[in-house]
Amino acid sequence: MSNDQIKIPKGFILTGVAAGIARKKGKLDVGLIYARQPCTAAALFTTNKVKAAPILLSQRHIAKGQVQAVVVNSGNANACTGTQGINTAWESAKLTAAGLQVKPEQVIVASTGVIGVPLPFEKLKKGIEKAIEKIKLSSARCHLLSDFSRSIMTTDTIPKIVSVNFMASGKKAMITGVAKGSGMIHPSMATMLVFIMTDAVVGKDFLKIALKNSVEQSFNMLTVDGDTSTNDMVLVMASGQAGNKSIMVQSRDSEVFAQKLRQVSQGLTKMIARDGEGATKLVEVVVNGARDFTAAKKVAMAVAKSSLVKTALFGNDPNWGRIVAAIGYSGENINPDSIDIAIVAGNRKIHMCRNGVDSGFSETRARQLLRGKELKILINLKQGRAAAVVYTCDFTHGYIDINASYRT
């Protein structure tokens, strides 16, 4: 199904326009989400101590309760821009609110792009006005989804959209998520921009819990390059237009909703890892046999963010020594003599290390297997029953090419 065929939950309209903020001429760079009625909402933001102006503003707005609009620009992060940046974020919220006849405090603002450069407000203003006009003229719920997804992209090569359907107290409901993210991807919280919409009726307290748990099992299990951005945000909005009984903590539909939200989040996570800057492979690092989840995640993350492991994967080099070295410096108290390591591609599997030593595998077969576009690194620590999966990608020449001239 193409992005233009994916429907969005009831109560939302999305669009994207070109405002001239991004360097590439004609690129869509201002996106707008409008909810016909105020939505129950929850959000998580970057844990970076350096936070962009739109993050600071949106943190205040989400704390006040309901959300009815989201305005996003790409091409400029509006980060490290001082008072001017704060004013620009606030003025964009006010402009959006006035055009859509909502309260400024009900507008979430997000930006992505180059850090430390003032965001040109006049261009942003024209983009917001243009987007509002398209929203007012739109009667369909699906044909502008692709425009919005492309308007928030920076170095992404593909739009990232996941949508699922489910039943809640006998009513049809939907969750749709849209994300941007390719580089500067690393926990914690979720190093990207993600906007999730549902038409289900969801209680605010439960929505917060469901979002946090979903992020812990998806976006916080993702690394591309080990860099946490200044602008990261995950927002979920519930319009309530499905007409189901409100989903609360421990209500009948709570587990279904949580599972579907997790499905959307994990789908977007995989898309971001697969589209890592310059990446050619989606890689899942699976750790089993750990003492607890924290230990499993720490080991998996050490392997997933190792530049030596990631460059070996790019070169189809079965250098399992780099993997075991990363396990060793992860900070976990592991037993080197009990580690097993295997590589999986499709239905093919090769054990490279058993009990901490070489298994005598075929280098030729291993290199052929490593040419796959989707790989799993399986690690068994043999210390317990806990497991964790971290999503990552390979490191290529393309990553250097993109980031060596990102600003210029």
C-alpha cells in the first residue's frame, strides 16, 4: 500500500507545503496536523540538556492538557538560537492557532534541521499560512498524508508511515504514526520526530503510560550513530472520534491498545534504522540469556553502536571479535567463556563463536550471508532468561559524505 492510500484516523487532517526554509528548492518543509476537536495527548521529549526552542515551548503546552494542532518545519532546528528562537516558536504557535481558530497553548511546535542558525520567520509564516489554507480546503482524510510525511524529512530517503486497525468496545479504531529520522539517532528518549494519531477514546493517564512503555520497547531500542539530538519528540494524539468506551488503565481494551501502539512504534523504529544515513542494512542485535532486561539492553546497545562492528557489517566481514569486544566493554559482568554469537539472514544461520571461542565456521559462507539487507546478530550470554533487541544499521562511506557537509 502506498503512502497516499493509507488512511488516517478520524478527526485529523494533515498537509505539507514548500516554504523555502530547506536548502533544496521546492522541497516540502512545513507540515501541519489539525484535529477538528481538542485531543487527549501525551508526549516524550529529548533528554539532551541542550533543547531546541520548539521543545521548550511544546513541553509547556503539553503540560496544560489538550492538543489540537501541530506545526513542524524541516531545514532548520531552531536550536541554540536564544530569545529569538523562543519568540519564533511562540509566534508560529500563535499564527497557527489564529488561522485554525484554536488556542495557542493547544499547538505543538517542532523543528528539525541545522542547529545554531536562526529560523527565518517570514518564510515560516508564509508556509504556515499556505498550509492552513490547504487544510481549510481539504475534505479528504488521506491524500495529504504523503505531503506531511515528506515535509518533515531532512536526510531521510523515504517517508516513514505505519498504520494499524483494531476494535475497541465493538468500535473500529485506528492508529497511524508518521516519523522522520535517519541520522543523529540514539536513546534516550527517542531521537527523531514522531507524530502518532488515533481516533480511539483514550484516558490521558493511560495514554501517558502506554506511550512511555511503547517508547521503551521501540525508539529507546534504536541507535544509528550514537548521537542524541536537541529536537527529539514523540507525540500521540487521541481524537476520540471512534466512539468507543474510554480506554483506561486496566480496562478491557487497554492491552489491545498498548499492543497496537507498540506495533506502530516498532514499525517506525525499524524504518528509521533501515533508512539510517548512508545505510545499506537493517540490523537487529538480539541478546538472550541475560540476568535481566537492563543487562540485556546494555550489551545489545554496546554492540549496536560499535563503529567497528557496524563498519565490519558494511564490508561483509565476519569479524566476530569486534562483537565480543563490545560485549566485554558494555559494563555488564559477563563470563567471556560462555558467550555464543551467530549471524542470521532470512532462514540462514551461522554460528561464529561458541563458548567464547571460534566455532570453525566457513568464512566464505559467512561473507555471503552478510551480504543480506536484513541481518540479526544473535548473542547468548547464558546467565539468565532475560532478552532485549536493539535496532541499528551498518556504517558506510555515505554516512561520512552526508555529515561532512550537512551545514554547507
